[in-house]
Amino acid sequence: MTAQEQNVNDSAFPLESTPAEAQSAIAEEFAFFGDWSERYQYLIDLGRKLPPMPDELKTEQHRLLGCQSMVWIVPSGDASRLDFAAASDSAIVSGLIYLALRVYSGRSAAQILATDPDYIASIGLAKHLSPTRSNGLAALLAFIRETAQRVSS
């Protein structure tokens, strides 16, 4: 891991003390909005809160495959605490990344592996994403999980 990769994790995450609290907070926030145009706007606003990722890390090595948009993700840490820095060239995808990092980044590998992404169903996201965005979100969540499995073994 380069020094650049290690420094990426001046992370804003975790915001809540447990993944369950993060998922609950996400559900409460999205319940505020009556329709999906407002929810999409909120998702875009959340994406703008992602910590900036240095351009040097936006390389093929860190590119997440399975996404139609460009997505880069850099893990760091160990089984006791895994952090993820990520960015996308898409506003909505950046919001999806923000939600995933809010639940999983800054957590132990055990917490990550024990937490299903229930927030996706609870806010109705699965029904409102295009197939390509759903595939990209699945790839992001799989990457986070695989990273947790790798560092815990």
C-alpha cells in the first residue's frame, strides 16, 4: 500500500456507531421525502459529501469493474478497522457510494461481514435503480465484502 493510499482515509466515516444505526438513520432520512425525484436529489446531495479522492488514485488498479460509470475504490486498514475511499464520475452513483460507505467504512471486518445491506430495501432503492446501477451497487457491496473476507482470513 502506498503512502497516498494510507492517507486517503481521513475518512468522514463512520457517522454512526454501528452499521445498524447507520441503516436506521438512512431509512429515517429517506422517509422524509415523498417522491423519488426528491429522493434522487437527496442521493445526489449525499454524493457531494464524499471526501475527495486524489486523482493519483483514480487508476485502473482501483477501478471497480461491473459499473457502467467510472468508480474507483481504495480499501485500507485491517480486520479491526477497514476504511474505504471511493469516487465516481456520476452524481447518483456517488450518492450510492456515500450510503454504502456510511454503513460499512470504518468498521471491523466482522461487522462488515455480519451486516446485510438492508437499507437498500428499506428505502425502496432496489425498485428505483436502473439495471446498470443495480449491478454497479451489487459490485460495490461485493467488493467491500470480499475485502472484509480477505483481511479476516
